[in-house]
Amino acid sequence: MPMLIDCIDQIARNKQRDVIYVMFGEPGYTSREDFELLEDWEHCEVRQYLLRWFEENGIAAVPCGGFSSDGWIEGYFGHLYLDVPYDSNNADYQKLENLLEHEDGSTKLPGVMFCCLPLAVAMECEDGEEDKC
């Protein structure tokens, strides 16, 4: 059955703030450029672990799409919007950061990319400037 989900830039515009989310890919990437989305996200053990952890820690994790392009999503790859403000002083954000990243910003969990989408970039997407997104 089809799922109706929002794209991450739509969520940022609706919340009117920077938003954070996680993407799942093939383990072993070393940069954003060589990150390959995981097609079999439903069986991804690290994703299942994170969903349990989010639930146990009271953090809402909502399926989301990547960037919208004319309102369409080209498939769902398991991305999760995390309903926690991007704020290093926020206790829930600190828990997420500690769980997902080393001090240098590299990932602690293979194949997981912890991302922030600034509201300003999401607003550019709404203005039809997808090439900036």
C-alpha cells in the first residue's frame, strides 16, 4: 500500500526551522559524494536498532522523502525525520549527536548519515531552485 510521506524540505518549511534526519546507505562510505542509498532499508539492522532506540528515548522518528522536485518523491529509501530541534543545547539533540557521531563529525554507525537541512535551503527548494537542493 502506498505511503503518503512528506519530503524533508516540506517538513522544514512546515516547521519553519532547520530540521535533522538520518539516511541509510551502504556501509563504508567516506564522504557524502560516495554515499549510496540503501535500497533494502526494510531489512537494515542498524535502522531497526535506531527505530527501537528512538522509541525508547522518546524521539519521534517519522518517515520522510529526500528533496521534493515539483512535489514528487522518486521512491522511499528509509529516511527518517527526527523531530528534535537542531540545537547543540537541546538535551535530545545532544543524545542523538552522541549516538550517531564521533567528536570529529564522522559516523559511529556504518551506513548511517546524520543530516541537517537548514530552513534557508528548504525555502530555496520551494522557490523552484531544485538545483540548489
